[in-house]
Amino acid sequence: MYLPGHPKYTLYHMVSLTNKRILLGVTGGIAAYKSADVVRRLRDAGAEVRVVMTRAAAEFITPLTMQAVSGHPAHRHLLDAQAESGMGHIELARWADAVLVAPASANFIAKLAQGLADDLLSTLCLASGAALAVAPAMNRQMWDNPATQANLATLQKNGVRIFGPGSGAQACGETGAGRMIDPLELVTLTAAMFETGELDGLDVLVTAGPTWEPIDPVRVITNRSSGKMGYAVAKAAMEAGARVTLISGPTALAPPARVECLRVMTAQEMFDAVQARIAAANIFIGAAAVADYRPAQAAAGKIKKTADTLQLNLVRNPDILASVAARTPAPFVVGFAAETDDLERNAVAKLQAKHADLVAANLVGRPGSGFECDDNRLMLVEADGTVELPLLSKERAARELIHHIAVRYHAKNPAENPRLAHRQ
Ligand code: C5P
């Protein structure tokens, strides 16, 4: 821990990996003794960490140490029936938001470059769609060897990030390039993997959560939206470089850092807050589960249970998304569709009815995806086709959605940033 005044204090305290799931791969090299510190630093920055060790790594640092610092047993074997019945290797690959291999030995880098999958870690790296980074650590001769350099060039071409190495005195007594970089720097670089810059300079307005429509001073009509998806979307947009305003109905969630959060209660309040902010927005993402109806008149006092039946007279709330899409000029408009069946057909209908650019649809009302849980399976529906994302954490689904939006936004507005317009 760095105290105020230390040169690394600011750096350390700016880094956030809150809610990020980092899979740390440890391979066999003397730098593996530093991996325990990497785990500590990642967790200090807010990440949840799972450790996967190669057989050789366990010769340098014990799985027990890695379990103690990460809070979870270290995963080690590919064909271990017991481990597979807990969190199996495909589940683990899906679980990760990012995979960091630190230290990465010359052997592991070679395996990765070839796409081998002969142990748990190499298999995970192949099976995971998450961002992948390696922190090489090896003797300087091994580092300089043309085979290693060719393998690194392959990794780089394949989009793998290479963190380091540093240079200096080595465990083998030599001096040169090949030292694993400092754990704190690794954490900073890992956090930077999430900062894509795809929405640099753009204003994004996000609605999230349910609305509360008062029946009387103590009762409301609401729905089961937790706000998690909308908050994750706001955070992902911020990490992509946007200035983000989050207009949130009542939720139990803390607003993401560096996002301006306005709290509202009713659909009408959300509508008013959106109208006040929409002119500046380049992109509008309506992730709120806005109540379609509200009681025509909220009772002034608590309604007593005197009668056997009670009738509420409901009136329509304004449609926030449709009102934003009807503006000229309109921002890039993204709606959500929570459906219990006929997902794609309903989403296409919504896209057309609301004149949105994109509808992110998901099934609700079944366990494991949608309302109140941490995972979601999104279908991205646009006029020219549909993309289905796999079951992902809401954080990761939000990042995929933001990437997709960024690509579409820049394709639609090429003059703004010609460099990003060609990104796919
Ligand atoms: O057709 P439906 O209302 O279910 O569409 C859902 C989408 O519309 C969501 O993106 C939601 O945020 C938005 N919506 C809105 N205002 C409403 C109702 C829904 O912005 N009154």
C-alpha cells in the first residue's frame, strides 16, 4: 500500500477494477513468487481474481498461497472431475472479463502462439473470448531469441497485449530485458485494457432501473428491474471514453465512478430529466424498465383496506425512448426489450415502432438471465440484421454492447472520427 506522498500513490489510487473478473494465469518461472502480490494488488483495485497455475508454476509458488491471497482454490488440472463439477474450464473461460498471464514463460508464449491446448491454462486462453495479456518473464537470452520474438509478434498480431518485460538484474545473475514488470504496473495496465477510447469525446445519456409510480404516499407500482444492466452500460460507456450521464430510477446500486448520476422516481421525472439533457447527447441508451402506466391520481393519504376490491385507474406514461428518437436531429438511439417469448420478433417490432437504431433484447422470467441476476444473454437487433451474444456477465455484455454501438455510431457519423469509422 502506498501512502500519500509516495510517487506511486496517485497512480495506485486512480486505478479501478471494480467488479472486473480477472483470471490470473501463473506459469513456471522464478517470477511466479510475485504472482501472489499481483493477486493482492488486483483485489485491492476491486477485481475478483481466480488463479490458474501450470504444473511448473506450482514448483515455484504453492497453490495454497495462491488460494489464500485470491480467496478461491487455484485451478490446476484440465481433466479433474472434481474441479470440473465445480467451475469447469469452459465456465471459467466465460467467467473472465480479462485473462492475465503473469509471469508468462517463454514456453507458455510459444504454446499460445501455436494455439496449443495441452493443459488447463492454454486451453482456457484458447476458449476465452475475453481480452488476453501476457507479462513475459525469462532470462534475457531466452527473451532475445528469435523464436521468442517471432512468437511475441504472432501474439501481438492476434491482439494479445504484451505487458513488459522490464530490464535489470535477473535471478540467473545476468542483466538485461526479461524481468516481469512490477505488480502495481501490471494492475494499471490491466485496468487500461478496459479503456478502449471508442467513444472518446462523445456524450452518452443512459436511463436505468425501474420507476416507481405512487398509488398513495406508501405504495407504488414498480417492476423487478435491478438497474444492474443499465449501470454496467453506463460504466462501459465511461470506460470507452464517453462523458456519461446516468438517469436512474430507484435502485440499491452505487453509481459508477466518473459517471454523473441523476436520481428520479417516476417515469414522468425520468422523462423530464432526459428532456433536460438530451440536446447534448450523441448516444441515448434507454435501459430503464419504465412503467408503462401510472395511477391517474395518487391518493393524498394511505388507502385503507375497507373494501373487498380496489380499482386503480391507470393512465399511460410518456414513452421516453420514442420521444428521443423523434427528435431532429436525433441521437443514436438504443432501446432494450425484456421479453418472455418470441424475442427476435418482438425486438424487431420494437425497433420499428420506436424508430430506434438498435434494440438490445433479452429473455426474462427464467432463471440465470435477465432481471435481478448478474448474467445476461443479449440479442442485438438492427434494421440490417441480428447479432446474438452468448451468456455473459452483465459487465461484459455491457462492454460488448458498447463496442457494437461504437462501431455503428462511427459508421453512421464518419465525419466525426474517420479513424474509428473503420473499426470493426
Ligand atoms: O415497448 P417497451 O416499452 O417495452 O420498450 C422498452 C424500451 O423502451 C426500453 O428501452 C425502455 O427504456 C424504453 N421505454 C421508455 N419509456 C417508456 C417505456 C419504455 O423509454 N415509457
